[in-house]
Amino acid sequence: MTPEPIGPELTVIGRDRRTIRSVPRSIGRPRNDAESAVTTSPRTGIVNAATRLFSEKGYTQTTMSDIARAAGLQQSSLYYWFRNKEQLLGETLLVNRAPLKFISDVGAGSGSPAVKLYRLLRFDTMQLALSPIDFNEIQRIAHDQRTEFHQFWTDYERLKDWVADLIGAAIAEGKFIDCDREETAGLLLNFDEGAQKRTRLHTDEGDRVAEAIRVAEQVAVISVRGLLKRPSEIGRISSQAAQFDDAAVAARASQTPSEA
């Protein structure tokens, strides 16, 4: 994918994946709140501030000046990272885009529907737990401001459809028990969304990657095993899924462009 310049020294490499690494030294103009600049990248701080303001004031009523002030930046520095408020809104929607990109790639490859579902649930839990944006907060805002956040729900329905289709394919193969595909898809996504919240709240920042991987594996095992006609087959499915380094993909998906 061709890099897209968005500032004098910054490029976005889209959603393609690289290995996780530590956050580089911040570039650009210094922040007003020097202490927070040490612990988080300016871009992440801006997104977190914008998310909080979208919740408190509403997307329409929030201005770029409000966001700059909340992030501890001069307004000119904010425009270095984001051209406008719409671009910031797009940043918050990436929590749904990452699994859509992942499953579109996985869905086109080989493997049984059960293995693909296992990998998708594992990946989604990991990338949500590692994302700088709390999915549950974005979902709450999107629920209250459906017009402004309509793309969130469009992407979410597409993801749920993918999950439902994989469940249906596994039922057709005789591997899964018969169930309501749509309702089950929604419940499975609710499960990984709740699991990532637990990881986010109860894990030290330095341990989050390892804990996200561990919890995501458990989510995938419990979810798929509960649907199998022969639960004993979960070991084989897990072994097949283990051949793919989806943890590295999830870690890269959780990075902001300035960290990638």
C-alpha cells in the first residue's frame, strides 16, 4: 500500500501490519503538559482527549480548539497531527476496521470455518485489548450519537455478518450445533468486547500484551468449543490456529500510525 503523507514528516501506511515495537520519541512541537508527553504519544493523547470530549459535549459541539486544549497542545500543533475533526472521528472507528481487514484476508485463505472463527475471535479480543481507544467507550458514544457515528454501526454489522456466516458454514459442514447464527454472532462479539475490557482495567500497562494474548486464546477456545458438536475437536482447531502469528498482526493493528 502506498504511504499517504498527512504532515510534513508523518505518513500513514494504511492497515498493513508490521511487528510491534516500543513507541518512538515524539516528534513535532512540544506538548503543554510535559509529564504526559513522556508517557504517551501526542497522537494517542489527542485521540483520547477527542474521545472524552465527544462523550461529554457531543461530536457536533466539540471543536478542534477544545481538543487541542484538552490534549495540552497549541492548536497549530493539533493540526500537525490531524487536519480536521472528521479525521479524528475516523481514528476512533478503527476498532471495527481492523477485524474487518483481518477476516477479509483470512476468509479468502484456506482453513475450515471453525478455524477461521477461532482466529477472528482471538484476533478481535487481542486488538481491542491493545488498542489505545476503549471500544466500549466508542460504542457508548456511537449509541448516543448515531447520526455522526453511523459508520461505526455499518462496520459493526459487517463484522457480525462475517461471524454469522462462519457459524452458518460450520453448521452446514456438520461441525457446529444448530443455533441462531445472528444471535450467536452478536453474543460472541459481546464476549470478546467484555474480555478486552477486563484486560484493560485489571492489567498493568507493561503486562498488557502478554495478558491480551492469553485472554484472547481463552475467548477463542471457550467460544468455539461451546459450538462444536464434538467439543474434543477444540485441540485440533487450536493447533491449526497456532500456525498463524495473529498476535503480531493484532499488535500492529493496535498501533497509531506514528507508532508503526
